[in-house]
Amino acid sequence: MNFNNLSGIVPLDLASEILSLLEKQTFSKNHLLHKQGTICNHIYLVQKGIARTFFYKEGKDITVHIASEGELITAIDSVISLKKSRYNVELLEDSEILTISYKALQSLMEKHPEHEKYMRLILEQLYAEGADRIEEFLFYSAKERYDNLIKKRPHLINRVNLGHIASYLGITQETLSRIRKHP
Amino acid sequence: MNFNNLSGIVPLDLASEILSLLEKQTFSKNHLLHKQGTICNHIYLVQKGIARTFFYKEGKDITVHIASEGELITAIDSVISLKKSRYNVELLEDSEILTISYKALQSLMEKHPEHEKYMRLILEQLYAEGADRIEEFLFYSAKERYDNLIKKRPHLINRVNLGHIASYLGITQETLSRIRKHP
DNA sequence: TATACTTTTTGACAATTGTCAAAAAATGAA
DNA sequence: TTCATTTTTTGACAATTGTCAAAAAGTATA
């Protein structure tokens, strides 16, 4: 789901209200937008650059989510539940990030319930995207998942380390390297 | 997410309005609530019994979602997008199902925007559940996924065919049978 | 109970993916 | 450019999971 053009989703007058809550910041590569073990209060919109959510399993670093221009990223295991997060959110390039406090978004919806509808529409899309990703694991082999990723998000291939892409697809870097060799 | 007790989520006065939209029906085992190739207009709440969403990949039947008492099920690839669905929704037992038209739900929200908030809260939960399921594939082996399922939803084990559980976990029935033998 | 049908298990083997170590290639900074 | 560092590839081998066919176990119904 691409949020670069909110006007496709949210009416203009409401969009400007949301935009007033956004804080634009520039960070350099490797900066952590969010650190594991803390509660995550924010949602990040990548305006320029690229970010990933990852965490450690048995010492290994596993990428859960990747967001590039126009996409959202946050520690999803914390921002709704308000539990401490197991995730880190890291920038893979120097990036421009719009930050929104989830609390501020909730207050906005309290005050102006007409925003609720657009939050729902966004969540519907995100939910459907999640369902698609689950399907990938159910129906496709490692090679097919990689091919599908290239088709859907070709810009990631040259901007994200192979190891991150591999763990995002649920395989090892070595396997992905071999998959790539035999097209 | 369990919807048997809506009162935990939705205030009572609104819950009753939603309940008035629900149509209760009894179906027997193997009935298809939804057939692939058609647009899905409904969301189903399983009150008694058990249902699964599945579809065919290369002749093989793959289970995408399983819902038992208090859980929702629908053809998620269709009900939001209004595209023709690839999914079937099938009952695995004689069941009591509450059916709600998604259009009716949308009209209700148009008329009474105070419902939007609860739809959003529900979607937030569903989204977080989807994220959990994706994690399962990223971090856990077949055996671990099965152990996690037993822990989270033990009641499914004796009510759903091994083959359905296996494809839901992304493995073959033979592999699951062997996993079960070596605890 | 006997029979037909469905579901689960097992065996033999193949294919896929993982692990560990090291080499090669690419990248970045001095 | 050179050197150090990071990333990607490769090799040898192991572990996991899949495939196909058949047997065994379980279930439903006459």
C-alpha cells in the first residue's frame, strides 16, 4: 500500500489535518527508528530511503518487514498492544521519515470520528496484504517467493542486502544466492 | 480473536444494532458457505462448528484459514476488493453460522459512524494476528509450528483432518504425520 | 457385524533447503 | 589506488521436507 498520495484514500481536508501531525526528519543509514525491548508509540512513513523491521532469533537477524518510499513501518507487535516490542526498526539508507504518534492519531480520531473510516480502509488494505504474504508461504517454494518479490517490488533487489531479503522470504542467504544463479 | 462476547469490544447499545444484521443459519457438514470464482459479499461468524477457507493449487487442496466457535471467516481476497474469489469456505462439521452482509455493515457505518471505531479495533486485532502467522513461517520449523498450533488452538487437533492442518501449516500430510510420531 | 469409504501412517527414495567454512567479489574509506 | 570491511558466492555435506505407493487404522452405514 502506497501512502505517497494520501489523496487517493483520504479526502483533502482531512488529509491536511493528518499531515499536520506528521513530523519530518532526516536520519542516516543504520539509524534505529525503534529499539527492541521498548514500547513503540509511533508509525513511520518512509518518504525517501528504505527501512526494515527485524529481530534476533537464536543470534540470527531476521527481517520481518521492508518499507520503501510511500510505505509504512512500525513495531507492529507493540504499537497496538502497547507491549514491549521484540522488533528493531532500522534504516538501510539515509532516509527522510515522517513520524506520527499513534496516540496523536487516536486523539485525532476521538475528536474527529470522520477519520475512523479512513483508518479502517487503510487497515483493510494492510490486512489483505498480510493475507497475501501468508499465501506466499503456503503455496510457493523459495524460488517462487523470490520471483514473486522481484515482480512485485523490483526496486528492493538492488537496495537491500541479500541476507535481509533471504530472511524476509524465510530462507537462508546461501539458498537465495543459489536460487539467483539458476533462473 | 474471539467474537462470542462482542461486549468486550463493542458497547452494548451498538452491539445490539450489529446483532440485528446477523442472520443465523444451520448448515450440515461439507456445505460450502462460499464458492470460488464468485464475489464474496458476506462475513461469517462461526457460532457452533468449524469452517475452513481453502483453494486448489495444482490440484492440491490447501487450507488457508480455520475458524471455530467465536471466530470469523470469509473469502478475504474478495470481500474487500470485490474481485472474484479464489477461495472456498467449507464447513467441517454441522454448524451454526451467523451471516452478515458486508454491504449492510458498511451501510450501518455510513449511518452511524460511531461503529467505525469498533471496526477499526477489530481490524487492528486481525492485522496483528496475521503478522503473528507470518512470523510463524519466518522463525519456526514445521515441528515448531505444529507445537505452537497445539498450544494456541488445541481444540482444532481432533476436529480437523490432518491433511487440512498440514496444509494450513505449509507442509504435507505425511510430514505432519511423522512430526506427530516423534514428540 | 460386514462392507465401503475415508483418514492416517509407513516405507523407500528424491528434492529442497540448511549449516559451516572459505573464497571471491563488491564497497567504502584513507 | 590500496587496504580493510562487508557482502555475496561456492563447496561439501547434513537435515528437513516432499513424493508416490501401499498398508493400516478409523468411521459410517447397511
